[in-house]
Amino acid sequence: MWLIGWGAGDVTEPMRRVLVKLSGEALAAPDGYWLYAQTLAALAQDIAETTRAGFELAIVVGGGNVIRGSRMAQAGWIDRPTADSMGMLATVMNSLALETALNAAGVPARTMSAVSMPTICETYARQPALHHLARGQVVVLAGGTGNPFFTTDTAAVLRGAELHCDAVLKATQVDGVYSADPKTDPHAVRYDRLTHGEAIRRDLKVMDTAAFALARENRLTVIVGSIHAPSSVKAILADGAPATIVAP
């Protein structure tokens, strides 16, 4: 079980229950198609290995491979609440696809949506979600917060706090938090550890400010690492692959 050091001289704390935030783009095919079967299968296998290592997982999936509400609203032809509602529906589609892949990999999984659609999946409620986690099921959380103007990063931190998670892992495109985009700035500095306040003051873009502020308020650790090989969810949580810890 992975241990988080809380600071010099502090006792390390074990992690068992983790909220994993996946971007929708992580599910896209190389040719740009919104879903890629091989990626879903590999991701499901990674999550299966992580659960076998002793972790309880809840997962929030973004919808950026289908639609980004904020970008559509900025284009000016549709208002932000409507565009965000469309984005929430995209996360439901991604979550159902991931649930199917997890079940095929032998991992019991349950999609729960903050936007009620009971003929398609279970509506999110905190107590049933806790029950599913306690029974060893992976809970895939769709629909964001169920409200416009909030990102799936904020939804991930909100659900992580609600479900008594030990940490939120943002599995992203890079192996940690950088001072600038390492793909465009060769002088970008990678941080091994930050506080929530430092992440907010430095306006680091790996998560939005509302998500970091909510994590700070709830003293919830955020881990940022790469979803791409050689890293993975299991590599970060169980094997100590490179990642940035944002903690109180």
C-alpha cells in the first residue's frame, strides 16, 4: 500500500481508497475517434491490477474526447449551461464504456450518474456509492457534479471528499505538475511536492483553482501522474512511479 509523507518528521499515512480522475482524451483513438477499444482494455487491465494490489477505486471520467462545454460556449452559438449539460452526457457515455471494459476484465464495476437517467445507469447517491466501494466494486462516477460551470476536476475532488477517499489521483498526460507546459517550454520545472496553496498561488493549470481550493478545504491529497506507459494507475499508487503530491 502506498504511503504519503505529510512532511518532515511526520508519520506517513497509508492509502487504500483513491478517487482516480481520467480525462476523456485518454480514451480517444489515435485517429481522433472518441473511443478506442485497445485503450479501454488496457486501462481496465491496469485498474484490475490496482484493485488486486489492495486499493478501492472510484473513477471520474471527463468528456473532452466528445465535447467540451466551455469551448462550445466560447464559440458563441450555445449558452454555457446547455453546453455543459451536453458535456455531462458525454461523461455518461465514457463511463458506460469504461464500466463495460472493467466488467470484461473481471472487475465488478457500477456506473453512477449525477444526472438522473435511471433507465441507463444508477443515479449517484453517497450512501449507495459507499456501499458499492465497501463491497469491492469500482464505482465509475458520471455526470460531473450534475451542475453547469463546474469541471470534472472539481467533481473528482468533491466525490473524493464525499466518499472518504485518502487521495485523488489525476491521471493525465505528464508525470507530474510543472511550472509551465513541458511540451512547449524546455525550461519547465517539475515539482515533486506542493501544497494546495502553492498550486493556487502559482496558477498551475493541471487542475482548476476551484478543485485545488476544495481539496485544501478538505485536506485531501491530490496526486498528479501520467496515465501513459511506463506509468499507470498501479505504477503510481503501488509501485512509486514518478508523480507530484499536492498535500496540506
